[in-house]
Amino acid sequence: AIVSQKERYGQNDYMTGKRVLLEYVSANPNGPVTASHARGGVLGDALAALYAFCGASVTREFYVNDATSSKQMRQFARALFA
């Protein structure tokens, strides 16, 4: 069954007609930027894809506080550039 259904295996309509708003990453440059920010993005994106696979209408939100006064983000940018 798995081979014959290929990428449709497991797909269902359990969430059809339901709307999901998923904020899965919130990077706050005023605090530490850590590996967990990336992990949260991967997990959130996978969860959103799963909801959509089950028929939900999914809206994904990603928040970044990129205020120009953020010293940490300027330092982070300089480190990446270097």
C-alpha cells in the first residue's frame, strides 16, 4: 500500500475545513540567538506541512524583531560577514 500510494500515503481529510494559524519561530535579537531558533523553525514547518497534508488551511507566521537599534544583531551580521 505504501509503495502504490507513494507521497499520498497517510493523507486524509481529518482537518478539511479547519483553519490553523501557526507561529513557529520568533527570533528576538535582544536576547540570545541559539540553535533552538533553527530547530523551532524546522519543527514548526514540519507541523504546518502535516496539518496541510490532512486538509487544513494553514497560515504560517514567522516573527523577527529586527529593530535597527539591536546591537546583538549588528554584531551577529558582522560575525557572519567575517
